[in-house]
Amino acid sequence: MAKDSNNGNTSSYEIGSVRDYVIWSIFNLSYMNFFCFGLAALLFSVKCRDRKMQGDLEGAQRYARKAQALNIAASVLSILVFIVFIALAGAGAFRA
């Protein structure tokens, strides 16, 4: 258990229980970087990992939630763009 820095109580989660989503962020940065969501997600993931190493689990969870939300947004946008591209190609929008 980790000590809460605000009042000295023990929190109900451990350092290993906070996910940082670094691999997912790297994937989104490399393949699906719409509106720089992948880069922002990677930055928040690294900050989450830094907070975990410092023992600040509340801060790590905040950054992890932001990284997760940005990764979800990047993934959904890239899937939608891919589907629209396939639909337009199937409809013949790219014929000369």
C-alpha cells in the first residue's frame, strides 16, 4: 500500500496497479497521430510513469486517465477515417 501525501492514510491501490498506457501511446503516435492525440497521450503516459516512480499515485492516476482518453480518441478517429476512406474508395470517389 502507498501512503497518501495529503493526510498520511494508506490508499487502496498499489504502485503496480496504475497503468500508464505507454505502448498504446507509442502505437497511436506511430500509426494514428490525428490532431497530435498520439503525442499528447505519450506525454501524459510518460508523466504518469514519472509520478509512479516518485510514489505520487494520485497524480499518476490523473495522468493515466488523460492518456487513456487521448488514446481512445486517437484510435476511434483513425478507425473512422479508415472506414470513410474504404467507403469512398468503394463508391468510386477516387476515379480519375
